[in-house]
Amino acid sequence: MEQEKKALLEQAGIDLEEAAARFMNNDGLMLRFLLKFPQDKNFENLRQALAAGDAEGAFTAAHTLKGVAGNLSLKEVYAQAAILSDTLRGGDLAAAAEQMPRLEEAYRRVVEALTQAAG
């Protein structure tokens, strides 16, 4: 992977060294999986569940997003999804709604970087 792409992705909060190890140092495979992340529906499912007041659905989406982000080494998305998941495990929709902007920002940064890296 080119240095420019690596720098872009790392600035967005992706730990490429950790991800590469998870993908047995196969950069092509790692990049293919990273570039699929924007199509994952869990972030949108989380937003919809929060808007609908569905604590269980929001928890499921946040927990699954946390797992996906962890597997791809999306450090800030993982951290924010973990906070939301813990909050939603207790059913606190109001606190989750307050925390959501931090996840949205981390998610936006990663998706923008991946979109640029793909182009």
C-alpha cells in the first residue's frame, strides 16, 4: 500500500499495523475488507434504532458495529461504539443519544478516508 494511503488511513484512526497482522500481512486482502466497511449497515441501524427509541435494536447495532470496527482496527470507531454499547446495555437511550455525535464523527472520518483511499 502506498505511503500516502497509509498516512490517510492512519490519520482517520485505523491501526494498519494491527490490521495487517490480523490479515496475515496481506495488504490487498486487508484493504479489500477495509473498503467494504462503508457498506456495513450497523451504523445506520444504530441511528434508526435510536431515533425510534428502540434500546434493544440500538444495543445490537452498537455491539455489532463495535465488533466489526475492532476486527478492522478502526480504533476510534471501536472505542466510541464500545461506550455506546455499554450505555445501551443498560437501556439508557438519553445518554446514548448524547454520546452518538462522537461516534458519528469517528465514523465519518473513517468513511471519508476509505473513500479517498479507494479513489
